[in-house]
Amino acid sequence: MKSLLATAVLVLALGAAVWYGLSREPEPLPEGPRQVLPASQFANPEASIGYYQERLRRNPDEVASYAALAQVLLQQATDTHRETEFVPQAQEIIEEGLSRSPNDYHLRLLNGTLLNKLHRFEDSRAQAQNLLAEHPKDSYAHGILVDALVELGEYPAAVEAMDAMLAIKPGVASFTRASYLRELHGDGPGAIAAMRMAADAGLKGTSDRSWALYNLANLYLADAK
């Protein structure tokens, strides 16, 4: 009898727990950042991916979360070298976000980066030029344009876009591109100097700075041969 009574109590307790879990409101998510800049680095990409996926699950019309999620997915593609995994995910998110807000500037910027990753360089160049027609002082859009022009072999135009980017915002993104262009032109010392500036401009512990240091080491090795 005692055994039957204990079993009944346990069943009732479990039923109450299940009912509570199904009926209660989900835990509120903390507010997302008011603005995620296109060049921002996420300190914890895995957590950020889950966070923005959950935000979109709860609010599929939150365009800013599409942009943030696409951005962190593109960062993961670069940081982990798992582009075949993360680039298609970023593409899906960008396309979904743009279907809801075709003129969203942040999503269009990220789409320019995505097009370069997909080797659609002419489309990326056109995207960057359209963005720069709206915001001529946007260093991120200049970076997209530099990358597309380099891949298209349009080096004089790439140098011009690079100079504009450096004038607007000297930093890791612009110095690394300057280093690569100097290397392409056979200027080894100039490439090293620019990459050193990129490493110095990066924050310790960020993937951008680690990437700059890695490339700086390779430039030193090449120069020593």
C-alpha cells in the first residue's frame, strides 16, 4: 500500500512539473546590443550564434538580429576555416533578412563580404560601389571593394580604394589590405611594415590580431629566403 501511495505521489509530482514547464512563459532574453558594427568581433562566437538564433526564433521580423547572426557566422567561417559549414548558413540568414528588409544597409554590407567569399567578385564590386554611392566614407564598404578589385586583377583601382580606406579608418582591416597590396607589387619591406601596424592596431586576444601576427611571421620568413 505504501508503495502504491509513493508511486501515485511521484506521478502527480512529475505531472505538475511537466504542466509547469509547458505553461510558464519562456525566460526573457537580455536586450541585444543596440548596434553591432559590421567590423565588430564577437568575443564568444558560439554563444552569440545561439543567442541570435533564439532571438529570431522568438521574433522572426527582427532584422538587426539577422545582420548580427550573419556577421558572427561569417566570423566563424574565417576564424575556424570551416567555410563550407558557416558560409552557407550566413548566406541563408542574409537572404532571409534581405527578403524582409531589402534596403537594410548592414545586411547589404555583409552581402558584399559574402559575395567575395563566394568568388562572385564582379557582383561584390557592384555591391560595394552602390553602398559607397550612399555612404562614401564607409571604410567597411571600401574594404569590400578592395578585396573584389584585387581578385579581379584591377590593381590600380584597388590601390585607390585602399588609399581611401586608410584615410578614413587606419586599423587592422586597412593595414592588412595595404600589406597584401604591397606584397603583390613586390614591396616586401613595405608589406612587413604595414602588417606590423596591423598587428599593433589589433586588440590582444582577438582573431584579427592573431591573423595579422600569423601573416607577419610568414612575411618575415619569405623575406629571409
